[in-house]
Amino acid sequence: MNRNFKTVSWAINATMYEVNIRQYTPEGTFNAFAEHLSRLKQMGVDILWLMPITPISAKVRQGSLGSYYACSSYTDINPEFGTLDDFKNLIQKAHALGLKIIIDWVANHTGWDHHWTIEHPEWMMQDAEGNFTEKNGWHDVIDLNFESTEMRTALMNAMQYWVSDCDIDGFRCDMAHLVPLDFWEQARLHCERIKPLYWLAECEVVAYHQVFDATYAWWWMHETGRYAKQETTLHEIRNVLHAYSQYPEGACKLFFTSNHDENSWNGTEIEKYGAAAKAWSVFCFTWHGMPMVYSGQESPSEKRLLFFDKDLIEWKQPLQLEEFYTVLAHLRKRNKAIHNGESFILPSERDNELMAYFRKKESDLVLVLLNISTQNRLKINVKHEWLQGRFRNIFSELEFSFQNQESFELQAGEYLVYERIAAE
């Protein structure tokens, strides 16, 4: 299988950040969030993914504010967030800083009072009795009928509107695998008549890489969660990474330790991973793929945010992990080995507790050592011809001279990242 599209150059070594507008500020508006753009730029963020910006259905609404993912229109702005001009101003301010913005696109279903339910009921999925329905047990939405050519065209035109009128830079496509692949191919061709875009799919179906630049690393994240509960081994996680390595050339996986679903329904990254939460974040930033940070992780986030109601992120100043993510994001920007290098997993006597690997591209070289277990004082002896020369610990900025062999000791949850310093 070959990929049919080329990824935009600005996404190649990018860091993504998911924005939950509702919970980000007391105001919960585009204008209030815009005050954070410079901070996020300095943190090394390149792509902002905004959760759905469309209005939310009132009918069969869950909670007091409802789900972002149950829209009543594909071409209007959620009035809770501000106006269309506010959104356009946010895009312009982001672009002025060199940031890109992609929007969440929910193509599989709408809310119960979407205007299409009245104007074009044949565009909606119906059961044998002619009642609106859906297939996944989400009672606040109705599935779209992708057998309708007219509905497909209207949906593509709605996507194109956000590109042509608001100058967005791409789409994060919700539950992409529930939507026929041929629709996504048509939609990408349709929208990219205007400009090249970045396409992220919430799915893990390899075939969808024919259209999408990146897909979720759900499998990896679920296995790491099971590992934290001692339900699996690092051997199984390495098998997942091997499977990902067999994807088509140019395919990319999105790695994260939290997102809006995980935080609200399964717990914060600290709940899930304990002391290993930061070590797994280091992995997300240093393995093949693209890393993503969810709103508030830089604080760090220690509470589950309500999904259907106002529930402000707890911003604790100073933001304890902002520098942590800044260091990792800037490593990606300057080091070719991270975003385009080969990987070499190092053997260890503690290979069910330690993840150790090199990333290498030409003269760029990074050594990553992660103790993702609950055990202290774990030693690893690294013996490899690549471990030669001067290296800098990217977090402490201390420099070391290695001579092909070195022993390291890591405490529970500890992470070490060494970047080779180019000879002058």
C-alpha cells in the first residue's frame, strides 16, 4: 500500500497541542485562549488542534453544556466560544507567531437538532421504522448516511468553508475509521484545491494512511496503561512498536499520554502511569512519530475534567512541567535523529523495567534511557560504538565524555536523554 498524499513540510518535526477551549480559561473563549499563544509558541508547540468549534445540539444534550462532538451545524461557531471574527482573529494571531491550527472534524455523526435532520432527513441514518439512529451506543448523536452523494458533497463543502474562509491548516478527524475511506480521499482532494493541509485520523487502521498523514497510537497507549497495572510486559509494548514500524513509508503515529477522552474517562496521566508519567512523555517525544500534549499537562494536570460541563483546568503557577516539554519540543526541532532517524533498542538485563534506545540520523545521535517501573536503582550497561564522544544531558545541560561503554543507574520513573555534541 502506498500513501496517496504528501505530508506538509511544517509538520515533519512538529509538536502538537490539543486545546480544550471550554476548560482552558474562566471565560472559555477564543479571545481568552489567544492570550496563551505566545506561551505555547515558546514551549515549542507547532500545531494547535482545537476540539470542535461548532455549536452543540440542545436536544438530548448530556450534562449542562453537552458534548463538543454532537454538533447542530457544520458551518457555524459555538457561541460559547465567541464569534466567527473572534475565531478568525485567533487564526491570524497564531499564524503571525508561526503556529498552525487544525480543527476537530466530526464526520460520522451530528447532534439530534442538526439542521439537516429537518432539511434533509434522508442524509441521516434511519432504522427500519424511519427513526434516526446510530451504531455505537452514543445516545446524543445520529449517524450520517454516507450512501447519500448529496450529503457527502455538503459535508465536503462545509470542510472546504473552514479552509477558504478562515484559513485553517488541517483537520483532526474524529473516529475516522467509522467513515468510509473513499469519503476522506474525496474530502482531502476537495479541500486541498485551496491549500495543502495536515490530516490526523483518530483511528488505527493502516489503510487509512492512504489519505491521512498520521493516525493515533491507541494500541501503544492502551498497552502502556496495562503495563502500569502489571497486566503486560515491555516485550508486548516493543511488539506494538515493531508493528508500527511496518506501516507504509511516510506514515506517522501520534503518541500521547493524555487527551480529552483519556483525561475525562480513564484518568489523568498521573493516575494511569504514576511515577512513570514523565518517562512515558519522554518516549512520546523521542520515538518515531509526532508527540501531542493535552491542555493542562504542562501544569501538570492532576484532575479529571468534566466532559459535558464547565470544569476549569487547574493552572498552578509556575507551570511545573512547562520547561520539561519545552526542552523536549526543541530537541525535536534541532535534531534530525528524532523525527527522521533510525532506532536501535538496547538490550538490558532489566528489559521489563527499562526502555533504552538510540535514535540516529547521520551525525545526529540521541541516547534515551527510561525507567518506567516502580523499582529504584536499576542499572544498565550500554556498550555500543555509537556511544563515543561528548554528550549533553538535555535536561541538566551537563556534558559527559563517553568511550563506547558506560553504566547508568536510574530510579523509579527516572529518564535520561543524552544528545551527542557535534565536534567543532
